[in-house]
Amino acid sequence: MNTRAIDYVTEDFYECLSFMDGELPDLETVRDLFYEDGLLVNNSFTQPVKFSADEFVADLEEQIENGELTQFMQRELYSHTEIFGRVAQRISVYEYSFAYHDIENAIKGVNYIQFVQDNDNWLISSMAWNDESENFKVPSELVSG
């Protein structure tokens, strides 16, 4: 099973969100990685927070414009992808920080990403994630691979 194309889409997603102080993230590319409107669900809080790809990008743009978000780094630590025909699912363990230099205090979480193949391209159809908390820790086998 060749997951290389899905690896690239996932890597692009995380890289396009990441930016250093004085720069801007590549949010237009983030939109392009989704099939149609996409569905993103942040389930790290008491209630799930749902976005379309456009709403997700607009929310980030607003945080940047308001000065609430001045830099951000997110990267994948571990993944496992399963493909059947023209659909795929990926478990993506990530870490993120609001300062590139503060990797020691990076927050980890797990993102479940679904993909569909449209013509020859893999696109994200949906994703749902949960950051670590006191109640939920990323299992060690998903961090060490």
C-alpha cells in the first residue's frame, strides 16, 4: 500500500498552518487540500467545535489580524494510514506550539483524517482531533511508533 501521496497532503496541511513571527501561514493552500467544503472538528473542549475548510481558514485569519496568533508550529510525530480503493483514513499524532523555539512545551494530540481520491489527487474530506489533557494522554505506542 503506497501512502506517499497522502503523506504529502498531510505534511502540506501541517506545514501550511505553521509560520514564524513576522510571516503569514499559507492558508490558501490549506483550503486547496480539502474536498469541497471539508469538515474539521476540534473536540478538545467540552463541546465539539465544527468548521468547514473556509470557516477554519477565516477563523485563523481573524486570530492573526487581531494579533492573537503571531506564530504557530505544528508537525506530525507519528502516523498510520489505511487505504481501501479510493478512500483512506490516517491516525496522525501531532504536536504544536505557539512559539517555534518552545518545542519542549509543545502540546500533543491525535487527529483522525479521512481522505478521498478525486481523479488522481488525494484530498482531505474530514478530520477530527483532540489535544492531550489531564484526562486524555496520547498512548506511548502512538508517539514512539
